[in-house]
Amino acid sequence: MAWSLAHAPGQKGRTALVTGASAGIGLETARALAARGAHVILACRSLERGRAAATRIGGSTEIVLLDLASLDSIHRAAAEVLDRHDRLDLLINNAGVMFPSYQRTEDGFEAHFGVNHLGHFALTGLLLKSMISVPDSRIVTVASLAHRAGFGGSDAARARADDGRRSVTAYGRSKLANLLFARELQHRLTTVGAPTTSLAVHPGLSPTRLWNGDPPALLRPAVAAGLQWLAQPAEQAALPSLRAAMDRDVPGGAYLGPSGLFGNRGKPGPASSSRASRSKGAQARLWALSEELSGVQYTYEPTTAEAPDDAVRPRTGRQG
Ligand SMILES: NC(=O)c1ccc[n+]([C@@H]2O[C@H](COP(=O)([O-])OP(=O)(O)OC[C@H]3O[C@@H](n4cnc5c(N)ncnc54)[C@H](OP(=O)(O)O)[C@@H]3O)[C@@H](O)[C@H]2O)c1
């Protein structure tokens, strides 16, 4: 039976943080979680857009200022969340840019890599202590069908390259990095025996503001045709994220996306991904690079003393 929001359990008592909740798929994700009773932290880079989103979303929300293009801002946002909340049940790494007007982040990283991947890597690492002892806590990272265009891997030079603003491969690389990250994180969480899981999703194709960037000229007709014929509204494009966040039958490490029209639209179900995204070597290399570039080292200790003793006991394998 196809999954729909009607199958989602109530979320009362749960706290979710959604990045990029001011628009598009993030706003719809936040709206659906709030409608099911979750308290939703809207992590937005503009207070004004965050407030406008909160009005549209309704329910129980709060805003945290977060600019994923700035490691300083990420540290401030994480500190604020940890200060205000003992626990986080859901982290939805959703915000993203494609062909942005700027070339680099505040810290000098290529914009797609910096915002879409490295910013979320740092944020997740800083917030993990508030999730690591929470039963059925989940980290959902939004990738893309475009991860298949992410040729060339990620290395320190590429992470700082300045040829990415209008490059399809730069966007694809950042989305491949989202998938590699989500899978390596699941591996590490399993290794330490944490109740937290990491899942990845892609939303298919949706006519959001993401497409208002400045794509290469050759791509524009295909984009226009795709958005006209293949796309689905943001409300539906949010369903893979929502299923990954709420469907207890979906295990950690899963990758979900729309199941119809070559993955562009339809009900959320298992999605396929490139061989590159399944490379354990690439997952481990990206992790090491991301720790080095962001300066955020993952630890698996809970925030609170009441955490169950056996929640984070290391088992075997690599440690973060
Ligand atoms: N739409 C699609 O067809 C499609 C396809 C595949 C994957 N995706 C993925 O889906 C996710 C959501 O995209 P969308 O389509 O909903 O795009 P969108 O409508 O443009 O929304 C993007 C969100 O990310 C936020 N954001 C951008 N840069 C940020 C930064 N530096 N710090 C914090 N927040 C930032 C935006 O905030 P502002 O309001 O401040 O701009 C906005 O809330 C992205 O990860 C995207 O790659 C989308």
C-alpha cells in the first residue's frame, strides 16, 4: 500500500528542526510536522522570512537564525538550540542552493558544497548530542536525482574551487555528498549502538525558488520543459522527507524518493542511487575531509545525564 500522510503517526511531544523552512519543500515539511503536533524549529537565514513562514505553518514553532554559508552562524544556531532544548527528535537537513548568485561561502568554500553539504555536516555534528539518546530520533538529509551528475568526487581543492556557481556538476557533487554523508552517518550511528538513524531522500522535481538561480544557458530549455511536464507541487515533493521522518517501518540508511515518472513525482518509496554514492571508501573520505574543513568533530555523547547507559555504548568498527 502506498504511503501517504494519512499513515503518519501523531508527533505530539516531539521536537523537529527543519533547515530552509522559509520556503518550498522545507516549508511544506515543517507545516506537515507541525500539523501532526510536533514542535518545529524553523531554521532560517532571514528572520523576516522565518516569521512569514511561521504564520503560514501555524501550530507550535520557533525560529532559529541559521545561515549555512557561515560556520559562525551554524555554531551560534546550534548553541541556541542546545540551550533551549534538552532533546531533538528530528533533524531535517533540507536547505539548499542551486546556481546561486554568489560563488563562495563566508568561509571560502564553493557555494553548493559549503551550503548543501558542509553546513549540514557541521550542524548535524553540533546537534547530535541532543539526539543521540532519544529513541527513534532521525536525521533526514535531502539529496537529489542530480547526485548522479556529481562526477569527480570531493577533495579539499574542489571544496574551495571557484568554478561552481553555474556548474551542474558542482550542484551534483554537493547532492552526492548529501548521500555519502547520510550513509556514513548511519554506519557510525550503528557502530556506536545509537537509537538515532540517518536517512536520505530526494524530492523529485518541484517548481520551487530553487530553480530561480542562474543555470547554464544550455540547460534552460530542459529545465523549463521538466518543470512544466514532470514536476509536482512542493507539498508532494515534501513527502519523501516526511515519510523518512515518521514512518517507523523505514530503516536507517534508507533512501526514499517519488516512485513515479523516473523518480520525478509520485508517492514516496525506495529510490535508487548511483554506484558512487554507495562507495564506502568515498563515504569515509568525505567524512574525514568534512571534519577537517568544518572543524567539527563528531562525538557520540548525550547532553543529559539521564540518557540510558547503554544508548551509546561503542560496538565494533570505525569510530567518529
Ligand atoms: N525543487 C526541486 O526540484 C528539487 C529537486 C531535487 C532536490 N531538491 C532539494 O530540495 C531541498 C529544498 O529545496 P527547495 O526546492 O525547497 O528550494 P527553495 O524553495 O529554494 O528553498 C530552499 C530553502 O533553503 C534555504 N537556504 C538557502 N540557502 C541557505 C543558507 N545559506 N542558509 C540557510 N538556509 C538557506 C532558503 O532560505 P531563503 O528563504 O532565505 O532563501 C529556503 O528556505 C534542497 O536541498 C534542494 O537541493 C529540490
